[in-house]
Amino acid sequence: MKQYPVAKPYITRREHQYVDEVLRSGHLSLGPKYLAFEKKFARHVGTRYACAVSSGTTGLHLALLAAGVKPDDEVITSPFSFIASANAIVYTGATPVFCDIEPVTYNLDPTKLERLITKKTKVILMVHIFGQSADIGPIMHLARKYRLTVIEDACESVDATYHGQKTGTFGQSAVFAFYPNKQMTTGEGGMIVTNNKRVYDLCCSLRNQGRGASMDWLDHQYIGYNYRLDEMSAAVGLAQLEKLDWMIGQRRKIAAAYGRYLKPYGRYVILPQTAEGRTHTWFVYVVRLAQRRVSRPRVIEVLRRHGIQTKVYLPSIHLFDVYRRRYHFRRGQYPVSESVSASALALPIYIGLRPTDIKFICRTLITILQKTQSSPV
Ligand SMILES: *Cc1c(COP(=O)(O)O)cnc(C)c1O
């Protein structure tokens, strides 16, 4: 039986070639590849600087530190995200403050943001979820009004645009991630981008044990971390970057095909929407089950038996036990996020998924939903 994973990296000869070059050179860390990757990535996104790091999560940690986030500060972010965006706030000792999302793009709802700002608020960590930007304009407006720093969690939104401008170019800094399920991968890896020289220098130092750029190996100006990206990963990243435009184009075609097949079945599935002025780069293709009495675990299980992997994207972060216990979050506190979490289902999207595959996935999904409707479980 053919298997359809939710995500799959797209690796060709170029990745092998570049990694081979690194392995033959013997220069496995802090060599020429990560510098080339940084330079090309910065140019691709359109920022002055890029600092390669070991993951999106470590990148977010450093971006928050570079913004001066300290214990006792508050950072506003979305509860509808991968847990790493909130965890990075927790690492700094600051308190994550969640702002509910809007129901069309599942990003921060700017109309609910202002009332959450306090004297302790330092940063808005603006997540661009699923490959579509947040409503950046009004969020930046509030940040200016209250003198808050904006950091973009662009881990899912490489190449997505907001009124023609790429995500990652709006905040003081932005972080991209290259885990194998993202639009481009390095295995593990991430990238902080910024136009701010001070932020850039600080991130570069902190990822490298607090060393200054011109310092000796055993000299340190800060208590830093080892958050470096190795050369093999950077080599993969360079190869991926060369075909990123094409890969995004492929993802758009798959998303469009899903849209065509599923559109007549609005009774069963709510399709993802792209807001006016934004372009989507499809980290995941997430539908929502329209009927509340359908058992999502059962749908997932039946699809699995047909070789189709699907995932719950995403649980709301405030409802994880660890967050509830530590910050006393309650069910019902962020109702839009909770209702999207309760109904969302990510379908397979990866390069190589053909129109016939997409048709099969859609037909299987709709058949299950039609059956479970006639005999509720
Ligand atoms: C993937 C992701 C991260 C973390 O990236 P890693 O490279 O897995 O550490 C952070 N935030 C969001 C929204 C993500 O999707």
C-alpha cells in the first residue's frame, strides 16, 4: 500500500554533493559553508544580516535575549503555535502572555492585543502560522505606540509575503527553522535574520559560547551557548535554498489541487484561507472538520489504515499540562485558538505528491466523513 506521510523533505544530488565537499574538507564546523548559507539566506529574505543557529527554537531564544528580554518581563504571543515559540520565552525567565487568534488565518488577533499590554510587556513575538503571515500592519502600529520590540517567529513562513514584503523583514529580528518537515530543511537548523548590527553581533556571540567575533577560542564576553549550525547542515541548506522558489511553487500547486477537490464538500471540511494582501507558502495544509460530532481520532485512524498520515495541527499551547500548572491557564481562555485546535487536521503536503495522490486522499477523507455522519461514533 502506498504511504502518504504528512511531510517529507525533498533531497536531490546537490545536497549530497555539498555535504560530500564538507566531509572531504575535514572542516565540519565553523567553515565556509555556514558563512555562505548565511549570506545567501540574508540576500534571499532581504535583510542585512543572518545568523545560522542549531534550530528554530535556539534561534528564538537568542532573538529574545538580544531584544533584552529578562525575568519579570512579559512577552505577548499566540497560543496557536508550535510549543517552541512559547518555550523560548520561558527559557529567558520572562512570562508568556497569550493573545487569542483570528479565525481566518489563525494568527494573532490585533483587536485583542492592546488590552494585554502592561508595563512589563517588552516584546511581541509575532508568529506567522502554517505559511501565512500575521496581520502585521496593526501589530507593528501597536508596537510603535507602546514602544515594544517585535520579533517574528517565521519558522513556518519562509517566503510568505504581507503586502508584497517578505515575512522576516518586519521585526527587530526574525527566526526561520529548517527541521525536515519545513518548506526547506537542513536536518536540524535555524536562522536569525535582522537589519540591526547590535542584535546580529549579540546573536552571533551568544550562539558561540559568548565569544566576540575577533576573540580567541577560549575567550568569552558573555555566558553564551553552543547553538551553532554545523557545516553538513549548512551544506544541505545551501542546496535547498537554490531550489526554494521552485519548491514553494510546487507546494502552491498541491494546495491549489486540494482546494479544487475539497471545495464542493464545505459541509464536511473548512478549507484554509489566504487573507487579502498576503501570500501563503504552505508549511502545512490544514483543514478543519466542519461537523462537531465527527470523531477526529477515528478519522485519523481510518485514514492511517489507508496509508494516509494526518496530524492535529496544532494543540493550543496554554492547554498543555505543563503550561496550565505553571501559569494557571484555563480552558475557555482563548476560545478561537481552542476551537481551531479541536477541529484542525493537517493533510499530507510534500514535493512528489501528485494530483492522483491528492485526489485519492481527498476522496478517502470525504468518504470517511460522509460515513461517520450517517452513523455517528
Ligand atoms: C518549527 C517551529 C519552531 C521551532 O523550530 P525547530 O527548528 O524545530 O526548533 C518554532 N516555531 C514554530 C511556529 C515552528 O513551526
